[in-house]
Amino acid sequence: MIAAQASTSEATAHLPARPNASGTHAGIEFYRLLTGCAPAEADIGADDDFDRHVLASILAAAVMDGGALAERAGLSEQELNDLLARSFPSATVRAFAWMPRSASESDDETIMVRDLLLAQRSTEGDVGRWLAAMVARRAMEPNHLWEDLGLRDRPELSRLLTRHFAPLAVRNTGNMRWKRFFYRMLCEDDGFVMCTTPVCTQCNDFDLCFGEESGESRMAERRRDYLRGDSDRIDAARTA
């Protein structure tokens, strides 16, 4: 049985901490370790396959950030242990003893987003519960939410939310950025008004809420930047 990792450094001690000569790094290799393929090759046609892709992507993004893997992913060590054992039973992940983490160690903001998601669940079982905690924790990171979840693009995030938190997702009729939308829903549910402008199109912060969220995934970007740097080093050596 797979046991949860005490920290990212222990869990990925055998993985490259930075991109190696082939352009791979800990995030991509951890995803491959869990699923047997690279993120770009994942087949997500079936819902179960999509769920495994999402869980692996979030864990891979947490690995890339360093620190305690369970905390970065938003789970207790026991929850991480259960997730690995049930969703990736064939993965050869190094085992470490886990110590239960109190839910009180999560900050209030994370708990509020998690509880919002839990209250709007549209699927049964542990996967939706795990994802509520994982999405809430990763929402505290500074990039677009789909990036900090390790997903390949924003449509994958929309599919995740529509599948597991449909009552909440359908309320985002204006395609607002998901982080902004979460906080807007929290404010409205508590009877507060988040914005002073009654119509979004008249707001000076419109682009902050509805701006473009395209681009490369974090894992693809890391690999591309490394390959570009490697090419520059080869060119420099040739002209030396």
C-alpha cells in the first residue's frame, strides 16, 4: 500500500529537482510516476480518467512548489495516503510514515473557499471532497488557478468545476476568473457587496476579473525554458 510522503524533498528524492538534459523535471516526472504518461499525453475522455489527471496534476504542481507535499496540496497526510492508494494503486511511490494534521492548521481563507466548494458539490465520494480541499489550497497561490492546479489550460478547470461543483459553476454566467468568482460568491452569500460598480463593464478593474487566462501550463513552460537555455548554452559553446 502506498503511504503518504512526509515532504516533497523526501517523496521526490529520486526525481530531478530541476529540468535535466531531456527537459524533464520533478513535476512532470511525478505526474508520470503516478499515471504512467506525461501530462501532455493524458487521455481525459472518460470522467474517471479526467479525475485521475486532475489529481495527478495538482500533486505534480505541489511537488514543483517544494515543501510538505500534503500541505501544498491542501490535504492531511492521511488524506494524501488514501488518495494515492485508491487513485494510483500501481504507482511506485516511496513510502513514509505520516502524522495526522489538524484541520485547524489551514488558514481561514482556505477553509472558507473549501467550505464553499463542499456546499456546492455535485458528485458523491471522496474525489469531490479531496478536490474541494485541494482547489481551495491551490487558490491561495499567485497565478491563474488552472496554472496552480497544474492543469493544461483553463477549460480543464472549467470542466473540473462543472463536473464536481456544478451548482457553483453554473452561477459563473459571465465567465469571470474562477478565483475572483469564488470570492464574489463568498461575499454574496454573507450579504456583502464586493464591488462598488453595479455593472461589470463599467468597472475599471474589469480585466482583473474577466481578462485572458490563456498560456502555457506551468510544467510545459518549465520544460520549454530549460530547453531554450540548453540551446543557448550550446550556441555559446560553438562560438567560444
